Amino acid sequence: MLHLSFKVSTAIHPSAKSRVLVLGAGNFGSCLADHLGDSDHDVYIWSRDETVVQYFNLHHRNPGYLKDHLFSSNIQAVGPDIPDRNLIQEMDVLLFAIPTQGLRDTLSALRPKIDSHKLPLLIFVNKGIETGTQALTLEIIADTCGGEVARSATFISGPSFAKEIVRRQPTSVSVASLCEAQAKKASELFHQPWFRCYTGGDPIGLELAGALKNVYAIAAGMSDGLGFENNTRASLITRGLSEMTRIGTAYGASPLTFLGLAGVGDLFLTCSSSSSRNYTVGYRLGKGESLETIIKTLGSVAEGVTTAKGLKKIIDELGVDAPIANGIYQVLYEGKRVQEGVQELMSRPPSRELDLPETTGGPAQRLLGKLRSSK
């Protein structure tokens, strides 16, 4: 397990009023923009859709997400072109709330516009693994923006449905960074009586937990779709947590991260609620719908579907026993029937309940080496 800390100097003081650019006007980006705007920060939210930009600025409502919510008057929508250099350099905070699969292109476009001598606080709330490269967000940042930027990046994850955040229902999240000072700044930026932040130094574990739980939420949805009840769901959540911890530890993350809000907290939420997009995908698969039909009609991104591809390759590379994750991959991409997958899982021979891999840390060591060497 790795316990590293990096010190990065930046100009931002999040306890004061900040200028924040939220990149992504989906459910989560919109609710976080509203939270920060309602906390008296000056917030801009970027959308690729010109209709969304115009409608938002006219009505202070998002026509695609959280449609019934009246957003803070401290928010201004921008787009559809990517924000220009002048706006980027006026910002104290850049918050990325776009799907993982589109993050590399967005960062590549933004990097020339960011002043390296006055680096804003960078916050990432996406959850997923890049298809093809199996890269975590931390590695995508290093590839596009360099190691120093990646070392200062902060990550937020935890049980946090957007519709509950905009209602100011009590919510708690994990905030992690390789730079403790940056994690504290992000925590101070978001912290309110209804939104509690806990800091940590394991962004790799936090990223893996946030990505992997979406895959296990598909399994939980499948179970409910097949008509199974509480015993089955509880078993899936518990065994899913065991697999997540085993995979994360083999990767090089701390197993303790998976016992926190970003791990078991988010896993329990996502596996237990029909509000979860990934749970919904699984539920509809359990009811017999095709994946193609579900994706076309879902109305938003379920990152567990694409994450399952990258996770499969990581599992194979690490040699970790992960029968639930492998079963989900087979249903999504190899045509296995959901009922057949359940039968195979339940027919496995008895095994030891709790164990951790003997070999740990290879992928994390390589990633951290890249962060040190890249400029």
C-alpha cells in the first residue's frame, strides 16, 4: 500500500468567495453548481448544448436535468464552445463533471488555456475507467496536463444523488488528493451544514471505488429485475464490496478506502435505489430487455456499462478473483443470459470469505512513477 504526499503551491483560498467553472451540465454538474452558487460563490456552468445555455440563462432552470429545480442566481451558463483563455484564467476553481470517456479530449483542449503559474483548484467528480487504456482519471490528467497538475488534482466521491443535494438533504462525501492541502481546500469550498466533506490521501482508491461500484450496481439491479429480494441484494452488496477491496488492494490502493463513503457508502446507495442509472440498467436487463434498447432509452450515461470493459482488463492483469464483475462483463458483452450468470455464481464451490491479495501495488506504482516524471 502506498502512503505518499505531495506539496503543491496554488493561489486559491477556498474559504473566501471563489469563481468556479463547472464543466458539464448533467445531473451531478448541475447540482454541484447549484450548491456552490447557493454558497455565495460566483459559478459558471459549461454545456455543449447551446439550447441549454440559452434556456438556463433565461429561466435559471436546466431543461435536461433536475427540470423542476430553480437554480441559484449566482450561476451563469456558458457554451457551447469550450471556454476561452480569458474566462479560464479568471477562475479560482475548475470542476470537471463530464463522463470519463470524454475527459481526455476536454483536458487536452483546456490545457493551453490554464496558467501554470497560477494553477486553479482542479476538482474531478466523474466515476469511471477509460475504455481502451484502462486509465483512471489521475492518469488521464498526467497524460494531458503533466505530473504536477495531476499531483494537485482533487477527487470527490460518495453517496450523493443530485436530486437530494439540490433539496439540501444532509449529504457526506470523501475528498481525496495526493496533496493534502488541496484536499482541504476542496473540502472547505464545498463544506456546508447540509454537505459534509471528509478528506483523505488515497485518490487512486477513491477513483477505483467510485468506478467499480457502478458495475456492482448493475448486478444488484439484475437481481431485483429477476424478482430476487433482500437476502440476494444483501449478499451481492457484501460480496461486491469484498471484490472491490480485493481489486483495489491488488492495484495499490488502501483497503481502508473501500470502508469509507466512496466505497461501501456509495456502493450501498447505488445498489439499493431505483434512482441509480446503473441499477436501472441491471433491473431492465433482469426483466429481459436488450442492452442496446436500454442504452438508447435511458436518457443519461450509465458509466458502469463502459467501466465493465476496463475493469475486465484490470482484473485479468492483476489475476484477482472477481466472479461478480466477470459475470457482469459476460452478460453485457458476451451474450450470456442473466439467469445463466446467476446459476454459475451460486454453483461456485465454497471458499474463504475474506482475503486480500498477496501481491499489491504494481499499477499504482507505475502511475505514481508517471506523475513524478511527467512535466
